[in-house]
Amino acid sequence: MRNLLEIQKQLLPDLMETLKRRYTILHQIMLSDIIGRRTLAASLDMTERVLRAETDLLKSQGLIEIESVGMRVSDAGRRLLDLLEPIAKSLFGLDDLEDKIRTTYGLNKVIVVPGDCETSPFTKRELGRAGAKALLGVLRSDDTIAVTGGSTLAEMADQLTPPLSLSYKNAWVVPARGGLGESMEIQANTIASKMAKRMGANYRLLHVPDLLSEDAYQSLALDANIGEIVQIIRRSRIIVHGIGDAIEMTRRRKLDETTVSEIQEEGAVAESFGYYFNEEGQVVHTMLTMGLRLEDIIRTEVVVGIAGGKRKAKAIHAMLRFGQEDILVTDEAAAVEIGKEIDNQIQAVL
């Protein structure tokens, strides 16, 4: 199939562009559940006239339904998308990117979705869907999963739809650490509880702030209930985490200027689990938090990183160099930049 696609790209380039365009339109409609033509045209950077011609054709083929409130994918359209999914990566040239990142850093799996989640809500939704699918692919019926917060992980929780034939009543979902004091929807506690409910699993919450003073940390460490939850968190077989830009995370944590300056001077580009990493993947700054510790991450059996966006490419690359990821789910914009970094590393060696 892949060889056939390569032949078609060379002999029928116009046909391949048409296929990519129609797949993208159909896929975006599927991700939106229902969407108006004007909204879809704006998100695809396409004129309404061109989009109308394409959607009229898709409707004539029975792939979408057009109603007064908008367009939705038909059952036949969903079946076609399922059939196209295995070749979509080759169609967009993403399989080569996946292989490059996976082999360079020794990951078990790399999943790259088309687009840039910083500019497209549809790409962010697809990133969440791919992350949910990756998690279900490694999940056992009695697992304990620790999950961090953030908007990408919240999207992953929304997209988590386990097969009805599987039971996770003996599984547990827990937050990887305390809360950042942000919107409830993107806090680790909220994401853990939502994931558990969608899976039919159990959950425990950690009701402590993400950032603690030494006195507060010592006091909470003596609390038996919190200690019990932290032990469950630290025994997780699977960690699902986001990856943040270091400076952006200092703002979200509302750190004082002195600490922010220290983190910048230390060369931090990435943040995850309350640790700040430089471009080489080395920990250069640590925040005092309850929950996962560095040694827990290192010994965890399955670590799944989910993050995208061109601006986060340096942060994602730093976490790959840290060397503990087993599965990476990212988007095309970040993967292209990471691929360039890998090429630069190879050139530097030569």
C-alpha cells in the first residue's frame, strides 16, 4: 500500500492533493460532530465557494449529511475514515517523521497527527483522540494510571472511549501531583476523575497545591490520608503527562521574578512533573510538590507524553533527550521542528 501511494504521488500528484483535501474536510467534520460551512472554511483557510463544491460532492457520495444546523459525517463517512486511517499518515508524509523520532530516541511508539494544535482546535482534538487511543493500547484491566493536568490532557480525557467489551473496574486513575490553581477543567484532579468515570474505573484525588513551601510540604507529608494517596501515585504502572514550555509554566505557577530569572539562567526550556529541563534533557530546577518524583518516572513501566504545537517543539525535544518516554503523541508542527533538530545533531556529528 505504501509503495502504491509513492507511485501515485509521482504519477498523479493532482489526484493525491485532491485526496488529501477531501480527507481533511471529512476528518474535520468528524472531529467537530456538527459544524457550519463558514466555520469549517475559516478553520481550513479555504474559501466558502471551494468548500461548498467539495462538501456537495461528499454529500452526493453519502459521506456527510447537511442539515440546517450544519454538516455531520454519516455512518458511511465514518467507515471510510476508518479505512483511510492506516494510509493517512503516508498521505501526509507523517510516517517518515514518526520513524525518525522513534528510532533516534528508542521509543516504543510515536504518533504524529496532521496540523498544529496551537492554531487549530481540530488538531488539538485529534491530538487528544490519538492520545486516548495510545493509552487504551497499553492499558490493562487492573492498572494504576497517573495523569498530569493541562488543556491537552483534558482533551484526551474527553476523547477516551474504551470498548464496551472491556472492563476497567479494577483499574485506578490518580493525579500525578497537586493542582496549579487554574481552571478546574484542566487540573489533574478533574482529568483523573473524568478519565475514571469514562473508563468505569476507580479514582483518588490529591487535594493539595502544586507548589508548596518547605513547612507546608513537611506538614502534609505527615498526613496519613495524603501519604496513602501519594503512595498509590508513586506505584502507577502508566504515567500520562503533558509537556510545558519552561517560561510559560513559571507564569502559570505565578513564580516570583527571582525564581524565574534563576530558571532562565539555568537554561530551562521544558517543564514536566514539577521539574525543569534544559535542551539536553537534564534537570536544572526542581519545584517542591507532592506526588511523582524523578525516581518514580524513571522506574515507571509506561510513560506516555502528549504535547504539540510548533512553539513547544524545543520542550518536547528536551523531554525526548531526558530519555524516559515510551510513547510520544504529538502534532505535525512540533514533529517537523523535532525532525530538523535531529538532522542538525546528525550534521554536527559528521
